[in-house]
Amino acid sequence: MSIRKAIYDRQAIRDYAAQKVESRDLDEILDAGQAAPVGMGEYTKYHLTLLTDTDIISRIESDNVSTPYYGAPAVIIVSAQKDGAFVGTLESVSAGAIVENMALTATDLGLANCVIMGALGPLSKDTQLLADMKIPQNFVPVISLAVGYPNEKQATPEKRRHAIETNKI
Ligand SMILES: Cc1cc2nc3c(=O)[nH]c(=O)nc-3n(C[C@H](O)[C@H](O)[C@H](O)COP(=O)(O)O)c2cc1C
């Protein structure tokens, strides 16, 4: 698949089948995250956590999240190092670049996916769950990607289906 086809085919999928994702596909997705640009090239400020343990995914969801993982059998969490109490803008934007690389690679591999932030708010305060997920201390989840197979075949989205206002000078 060309990079442009993956860009236009990617769409948020919010209903997953229980079918597991092959670990080699998940490794490819993680590798694509490693290839992303991050601010100042400081890769030690980021951490990736692959979750295929559905008990852990359910525990994140049961923390009263605003949006769940929709039954996805795999979730990748991108965490970033805190600067004081918070993650800085540079780190948040960089985490976005990492997750987009992974989303496009999942699409390229024929896997449904959805970038998800809503599940992470309560998680960042659940120190027991963060420890069980082996997220390093002083790191906090910033963004995540649900990955799996869709419950129903999805229509390919129309090219340029969103309208971000643009000006040219
Ligand atoms: C930073 C970010 C956070 C998002 N958080 C969620 C979320 O918590 N739950 C969800 O269902 N979708 C989430 N999305 C997916 C967006 O809602 C979706 O990408 C957008 O509506 C456009 O649709 P499309 O991805 O199909 O093009 C998020 C996307 C981004 C980039």
C-alpha cells in the first residue's frame, strides 16, 4: 500500500472483533512508532506499552473513562516523561507523531485502529495500574491506539473527507 493510500484509508474504527492480532503485525506497528520524529530527537522521553492482556485493557476501561477501547484485542499506549507534574507540549505533539505512524502502519497491514485519548485521563492517576502496566515512574500515558479487526467490514472513507480551514498566501 502506498503511504498516501494508507493516509486516506485510515479511519477511526469503534467496534472490534475478538480475533487476536498477530504478534509480528504488532511488532511492525511498534517499529513504525520508533521511526517517528520527536522533538529534539529525545527518544528517551517516550515509552511504548503494548497491551494484549484483555484484563488490563478492561481495568483501564473500568476506571470510568470517557471513551473505551471498543473491544479491541490490542492497545498501544504512548507515554511521555513528565516535566514537573505535567507532560509538556513538545512531548504531547511528539507522542501524536508516534501514534500516527503506528495508525498508518496498522492501516497498511489491513488492521482496524483508532487513536484514543479518552481512556487515559483516569489511568494517569491509577498508580497501581500504571505499575502493573510497567510504565516507568515519572512517565504518564499521553495517547493510545486501539488495534484489531473490525466487527463489520468498513467502507473505504472518501478521500479528503475532513475540512480543516486552510489559507494560502
Ligand atoms: C488526539 C486524538 C484523540 C482522540 N481520542 C479519541 C477517543 O478518546 N475516543 C475515540 O473514540 N476517538 C478518539 N479519537 C479519534 C477521532 O475522534 C477521529 O480521528 C476523528 O473523529 C476523525 O475521524 P477519522 O479518524 O475516522 O478520520 C482521537 C483522535 C485524536 C487525534
